[in-house]
Amino acid sequence: QGVSVKSVATFHDAAGGSQRGRNSVYNIQLDGITFCHLGDLGHDLTSEQMREIGAVDVLFIPVGGGPTIGPDIASSIVERLKPKIVVPMHYNLGRPGMAEFLSRLHKVDDFLRGKKDVERIKGSSFNVVKEGLPKEPKIMVPTLTA
């Protein structure tokens, strides 16, 4: 009731899924806000996929590279989708004791470099309301505990 979920087929690699399989992008409409979670996207989005995704208010996007897209492709997707809020994910947290695999990922600062209107949030959550969506794109980086 009042929640709409749409899936867009993508891949977990740049080789049409032949290396890591398929990925689903999810658009969730709730209270007049469109949230888009790109999952483990491993390639740049095609114009057809961009059209299927449509307008986005809040975008959750992998930025760490490795098995997903890295900072450059992520930046390109953000520029084309033009979401109001961007939440980077799937990156190296830069903490000691991380698994070797995670330590090979880019840090979030690699994605943030040169970008304006970045807010680092104290804590791991924030609230979004339609009336409070920024007019200009804003990148929100929660302080993660895991």
C-alpha cells in the first residue's frame, strides 16, 4: 500500500554477466520519493537501463571498484541520473584488520574527490522527506560501524 518496487536487469560485471552473473537494480517509490539501489552493479549503465531506471531522488551506488563499479563509472552514472541525494556504498572503510579483499577496494574519498556538497553524517542513518530533498545534488556519507 503506497509502496512500489521495480527491478531493472543489469550485470555484476562488464562482460554481460559471464564472470559474476546478473545484478538487479531496484527502484522503490515511497511517500513520493524514488529510492534507487544499484546493488552490485559491475558495469556502466546503458541508455536503455538509464531510461528504465528513470528519475531518481535518492541513489545508493557502489563506488569501491573490485567486483563492482569504481569511482569513475559511479561519477558518470551520478552525472547522468542526476539524483537529489547520493549515498556511496561498497567501498573500503579504511579500518585495520579488514579482509585482504576489502583492502583492495577504493576508499570513499576516491569517489568524493572534486565533488561539492558532501555531508558526512554522524551515525549510520538519516531521514529523507520529500519536502526536504535538496534542490542541488548532495552526497550523504554515513559513518559506518561495520
